[in-house]
Amino acid sequence: MIGIPGALVGTRAEFNGEAGRRWIAALPGEAAAYLERWRLRLTGPSMHGAVSPVLPVERADGTPAALKLQLLDEGSAGEAAVLRAWDGDGAVRLLEHDARSGAMLLERLDEGRHRSVVPDTMAAVRVVAELLVRLNAVVAPEGVRRLGDIVEGMLDDVPRRVRGAADPADRRLLEWCAGAVREVAGEPGGQLPHWDLRYGNVLAPLAGSGRGEPRVVIDPKPLAGDPGFELLPALVNRFEADQVPARFDPMTEVLGLDRGRARAWTLGRVLQNGPWEPEGEEEGTGRAVGERVAVARALSTLRA
């Protein structure tokens, strides 16, 4: 039997309703089919992120691997194409893929050795920045979502958000963020950001795997756009308001980004994550919303 973690059941039902519940119900049979199809042996209990289970397995030749099953949606469609584009350079290697379901067989990494457990936050920030240099050097493959399309819809929604913000200071900050994004919206870029590069998505290879690099990334969210849109996760991970400039500046330096453009696109990411929705419509927890607003306020004081 393949166990389905209870937390995963809850998040899929929350995000996808009845479709998510049906997908969860079908998972044991789906997993068994891929174990047979790709000649895999289950070697441990299921793991999971926010929305997908990952099964530790061995291939027929004894090579460790990880079977990731997912419900295809806007955030996961194209993940395999992105991993192929990176081809293991700074990212987990894709071994098999089923386009119908989105199931992927991935290189097995050491899930116990991720950057979120590193006590030195600034060291973790620098590792993320150095990985982004490599990932962003790749041109996005065809069919990946475009940042320009996301920004257009986001800016169209600003007037509604302004009307819904109760605090005049929030309204002013929201309008300032939107103004900064409008200045760069005509050049959304075509590179290949990870889009969710928080510290927990940076893992070490398995000992003895022969990997020539100490850290690689997992779980990209396919998007073609400007690397500046990538910085927010590292700014809010283990959030400290007074560290925003101290994290932002070295990231822009390592990545070789124009500081003003990077700030504008980071504010765009804040806008996209919806921190000024009317009551009852906020995206994320109150704490996460407060952190994103704090990032915007901190960046508003920085020299462009």
C-alpha cells in the first residue's frame, strides 16, 4: 500500500475541490502503475511538498530515484520541459516523464540536507543567488507561461485592489508598487526563473552519487521572464524586516542585475501574491501577507 499523507489530502481538497479529492483517491492506483511501468521498487514512505507526493524508489539497476506524481495545473504544466532545458545544470535531473499525467521520475537527492536548515541566512541567500545565475542563463522553452501576460492581468487588477484597501498608507504603497512595475512591464524578459526558489527547494545530491556540484534545485514553477521576479522567496524565507536590504543587495550583485529593475520586478512579485485583497480574499496567511507588505515598504526606501 502507498500511504497518502493527510496534509496532502487537505491541501489538494482546498486548492482543487472535488477534482483534488478525486485525484487523491486515484493516487494509489496511479503510483502502482508507474512503479510497474518504469520498473521501480518502493524503498520508503511517501514524502510530499505542498501539493505533490514523492515516492523514494530504486530503478531496476539499483539506482536511487524519486517518483513525483502531480495534478497538472498552471503551476506544474511545463515543469518537465524546464528540467530538460536545465539538463541537470544546477537542477535535479529528469529521468522519465509522462506528459498525460505529469508524473516524473527524478534523480534522488538528499531530502535531509536542504538550505532551510542552514543557520546562516546570508550564506543561504548567496547559495540561492549563485544557483539563479546558472538557471537564468537558459532561455525559456516554447510553451512556458510568459511574465508579460501575468503582469498585464496584474496591473489591470490594481484599481480594484486600491478600492479594497482600507488603510490609506496601503493604498499609497500599492499605487507606488504598480507604478514601479509599469516602468518595466514593456520588457518582461525571456529567461528561465525558478519562480519558487526558497531555501527548502535547494537540496544536496546523495552521497556517492558522483554529482559534481554540492547543491541543486527542485520544484520549479515554469515561467519565462526577468530574473528580478525571482528574488522575493529568498527575501521572505526566515523573514527579518531589517534584513531585506542586506539580502536584496548581494543577490542583485551576484546576478548582475540592474538594481532599479530588480526592485521593480520584486515589487511586481509582491503585487502578484496579492497582499492587499479586500477582507476575506487575502492570499495566504496574515503573517505571509504582512511579510510581503514589509518587503515592499523596505524596498521603497532603497535607492534605485
